[in-house]
Amino acid sequence: MSPAWIAVDWGTSNLRVWAMDDSANILGQASSSQGMNAIAADETLSFESVLIGLIENWLDDGYANRLPVIICGMAGAKQGWLEAPYCSVPVHPAKLAAEAVIPDVDDRRIAVSILPGLKQVDDPDVMRGEETQLVGFMAVHPGFDGWVCLPGTHSKWARVFDGTISAFRTYMSGEVFALLSSQSILRHSVDDRWDDAVFEATIRETANQPTGFLHKLFTVRASGLVGNDRVANEPGAAVLSGTVIGTEIADMISMLAPGAKIALIGDGKLAGLYRKALAVHGVDADIVDSASITLAGLGAAYRVIHKK
């Protein structure tokens, strides 16, 4: 294997790497649970040693030049490998790549660049990692004018316009769901049962009563205790998820112009739930695979940094 460069997505909990050629083909890939938190918790680990452990077989001692390694995500956090300061919106993708930081490395076979995150001073907000997915989305969908949603622990909604990321907004929906379903009184009402019809009905109810979030949460518990047979048997997970996701989407929809375009970056059940929730509001949102879009964003940065 003779990769032209290596793409790295370094998260809080996980790490993914890809060996790439100059035509955007994947020559190899690997993953690890040694995200930023694992490295911070183990004094014997370093970012460089963890990276080399994953890509060693892709490196050739005979390289005349160092192999480029482009990293997005938490390696650039303050607690990461080397802090890559946030860029302010509005920002063009090339600006993000140009602001990459270069850590010192002991291994002479690699040249590492760590991409920055994004910050928004008005309506304070930050992201780190998702900006690379947005860059990838913009590369694959040039001319897109609308909002891009990235569901997750902290869901992001970003405004893409005229080749720039102009604004964004974060919702703690995934974290709130996890906390409520595992550490609150609602844990007694949430199990593995699911019902799409109940989820969608809850999305509609939330849209009609967007300020009733805190009350609706308690009904997840109370309905199982004193509700009628139909309500008492509704899956608590579907109601809780519909309430949390529904509140997020109702808030965003209230700020958008009629007919605004929305795209989803994600995969699996969560992206599907967001698509169902948006459909309740009459929005047909396409889902774009997150891994391929991440690679597209890292590829765009590689071409800017190494003038390809």
C-alpha cells in the first residue's frame, strides 16, 4: 500500500483513520476507542503514539517526503494534541484549512495538520469536528443554500450560503435524552419498546405546544401510572424522544423562511428519526452519509494545505 495521505477523524471517544490516494479512493481504514478522553486518562498514551499504532502498516521507511496526515476533531481541542483555535463565522472552507496547526512529531515519516473548529460570538456557540463535515457537504453539493442538520449528542444546525458557513446553532438534545432516560425518574418509563406512530404523534403535539417541554417530560412518567390503557402502554422512549427532538425541530422551523432547504448529515436510526420529525413539519430532508462527507471535508483540506 502506498497512500498519498492519511485522513483522521479524532473524536472524544473514538478514532477513525483512512489511507487515501490522490483520487479520493480509500486504500485502507482502521478505528480505535482511543479518543481524546482515553488518552487524557492514560499517562502512557500520547496522540502521536496512538496514531502511529493505527497507521504503522501504511508507512514506508523509504518515503522521500513525510506522508501528510490531516486531522479533524478533538485532537485540536485545548485538551488535545495541539490546540487549533476556533475560526469565526462566516467562514469559507479554504480559510479553515489555512488555519490548521502543525504539531511537533518525533516520527519523521509523517507531517501532521490539525484543523480548527468554528466559533460564533453573537449567540455564542462552538463546534469542533462537524465543520469538516460541513466542508465536505459543500464540496459535494456546491451551490447549496439552506440549513444542514448534524444530529448527535449536541445536534448542530448550520447555515450554508454563498460558499460559506455563515451561522450555526447547537441543541443538547442527545445529551438531554441520555440523561433523562438513564438518570432521572423517567428511567422507570423508558425501555426497548418503540412505536413510530407514537413518536410522530408526539412530534405533532410538540409542534402545537412548543413551550410545554417541561410538563410533557413528566407525562412520560405519569401516563404509565394513571393514564388510560392506550396512553399507559405507549413506549416511553418514543414519547421522550419525540418530545426532545420535536422541541429542537419546532424551534428551528420557527426561525426558518417557508420552503427553506434542510439537509441531514448522519446515519442509522437517529438520522432517520430526524427525517421523520421534519416530515411531520412538511419538510423532505435528504440524508447524507456522515463518513463519506467527513472524508470529503478532510480531502478538501488536504488539497488546500498541500496545494493539490
